[in-house]
Amino acid sequence: MRKALLVPLMACLLLASLRLQVQADQDPSVSIIAPKDGSYVYPDFELRWSESGYLPDNKTEIYLDGSLVTYLDPDIRSYYLEGLANGSKRIMVRVIGTNNASVEDIIVVTVLTASADIAITSPEDGLLTNRSSVVFTWNATGPIGQLRFWSSDLGEVVLGEGLRSYNLTLMAEGEVTVRLAATDLRGTTITRTMTIVHDNSPPIGEVISPKDGQVIYQSVLLAQWLVYDEVSEISKAEVYLDDTIYSNLTTGEKLLTDLADGEHALRMVAFDAAGNRGEVVARFTVSVPFLARYGLFVGLIIVVAVGLILPLSKRTTGIRRPKR
């Protein structure tokens, strides 16, 4: 008998529980999706919300700082607020049903009217440098929330919003791209990009002729040389024979004459556009045989001597001896 009574009672309790669960699942609610509570916003922004549960909607109301802004049809889920002044704003979305039941959601945001901006003040775009580091400076205005400095050399570094300079260490040679990004408190990111060129290697020079250590057996030599740079351009070149400058061409040749016997140095000094200095020296020895150097002179002396001696000889043979 008791079991017969318990079964209907349990069934009733289960049915009541299911009804309560269905009612709970259908409880209406409204939730503001954007902007987020506590965020920073522009004077003009879109307010968006979502609804859940069951509520026979009649209308939706938008409130700003306690004042009704507008009411909307129940199927609308967004509204554009415009021209808000600086400062904290309390925004409420209220959904009202046909039986005057209502649900609402409230957020507080901060309106910022100032525009954010950044400008790199130094160095100039396209800088050519031979230094191992470069200091970048910039101006930043407006509600900056975060600064990020990125280079193709080292990657990205997150900086404090109040920082206005960064010392970049240069690793690789060649073109380096730099990017400064500022994110303001409202989430917008402004980016400034520039490029510099890093060149800390000296120019590359070569003395083609004479070869270093070469011995020359004549007093005339055709000197040949060239100089170049793999990153920047050659700005100046000077070619010296011993201590005398002979040319300022980066690539060229010059006939050296009347070279004295002994050791000589053909020295080339070059500077690239970044300020690097390069030098290459070819030392050579001139050793001209005596007859090769003075043969013509000796021959002329002999000819002159012969020309002088022959007439004297003829005069001597033409003198008559006195008779005894």
C-alpha cells in the first residue's frame, strides 16, 4: 500500500522539478557584448548586446548616465552612440516585456576624445652608419597604452608607454628595417616604419700589379688596382707610390717610370660612405742590371770617346820625324 502511494508522489516531485528547470532555462537575460565593462572608447562607438531566455519583448531602452537615450524595436541588437564627451560613462541596456517585466545590463566605460600619434624624430630614414648601435627617439601624444619596438635585426621589444627613446644594437650588416608601434588605450595601433643601413666593414682593395713581394728588373712598371665595398659606396680612394700620391681613382692603372733600385710600396687607401677606412699595400723591389739601366749612357760615352780619340790618332800618325 505504501509503495503504491510513493510512486505517484515521486512522479509528481519529478514533474515539478522538471517544470522548475524549464522555467530556469527560460529566465530572460540581456548582456552587453561591446564595449567591455571598464574599457576605453572613442566618442563615437557601437553598443552591441545579446539576449537569452524567454521574454515576450515589447521594446529595448538605452540609458546614458541614467538618462534615456532612445528605445528600439525588440529585434534590434545594436545602437551607435555618437559625440560623447570625455570622462566616465554609465551605459544601461534594458529589455522590457509586454507584461512590463524587464531585464538589464550595465557597463561603465571611459570616453577619450584625444587622438594618439607618434613620430620618429631621429635618426633620419635611410641613415648609413658604421656604429654598433643607434639611438632612436620619437614623440608620442594622446592616450598611449603600450609601445612596441621591432627591428629586422633583433625582433620585437615591448616598451613602457612613457619611454621616448631606445638604443638599438646593430648585429648584421646591410639594410635594417625598424618599426615603432603605439597602441592607445582604446585598442587602436599606430605604426611608423623606417630603414637604416649598417656598414662596419672596411672597403675591399686589391693591387693587381705589382704583386706583393715581386722583384722588377726594369725601371718602368704598369701599376693596376681596384677597390670596392659590399654594402655602401666608395667615397674616396688614394693611391700612393711610397709617400707620393699618384691617383684618386677607385679602379685604374698608371705607368710608373724612372723607378730607383730598392724596395718600394704601392699603397691604396679607401673610405666608404659609412666612414670605414681600408688600406692595402703591395711591396716590390726594383733591381735593374747595370747595363740595362746605364747601357745607353755607357754607349754614348764610348761613341764620344771614340770620336775624340780617332782624330787625335790621325794627327799623331801624320807628324813627320826630323832627319838625323
